[in-house]
Amino acid sequence: MAEKFGMIISALVIAFVGINILLVFGSFIGISVKDFTGVTGASTVICKNDVGGINCRGVFYPMKPYKEACPQGTAKACTNACQIEAAMAGDGRVCPTYCTDYCLTEDVANLLKTA
């Protein structure tokens, strides 16, 4: 029983190392990380939730203050990180419908309206 368990663990380690070697040296043989995206579930994250707001490509969009208006040059929008990312990527993905008020730049707010 212990021998079979050891063989399974060894096979998994060898497979893991082999995939990593392909990813590191794949450019030499024409294999790219994009080829493995469907297998590994890897994706590029454009926007992520951060403390007090959403961070997209290095731009921070703060939550709207409770009793105050958004700063000048920004617009209030009820959205979430997935919806902003989908609008920026333009890929038509389905996002959750929950939302929080954020102060977005005018161009991002308009992008959400058209998405």
C-alpha cells in the first residue's frame, strides 16, 4: 500500500516538474503559456478588489464616501471589479450583479454604460 502511494506521489511530482520545464523553456520549442491556459485555469487579472476600492492596471478607484460626493473629475457608479474588468477587456464575460458605489474616472464610467 505504501509503495503504491509513493509511486503516485512520485508520478505527480514528475508531471509537475515536467509542466514547469515546458513553461520555462517552451519558447524554444514553440509552446507558450497561452497554450496551457485552458488546462491550468490561468488568466490575466486586470482588476482586483483592494482595501477601500478596486485596483485596475495600477489605477485605484476608491469606494464612494458615505455622505460625500465623488471628487471632481470622477463619477459615481455602482459596480464591482468583475464588471469593470469585463468592460475594459470587452470580452462579454458574465459577472455577478452585486455592486458597491465607486468613484470612477469619467472614461471608465462611460465604458461601463456601454458594456
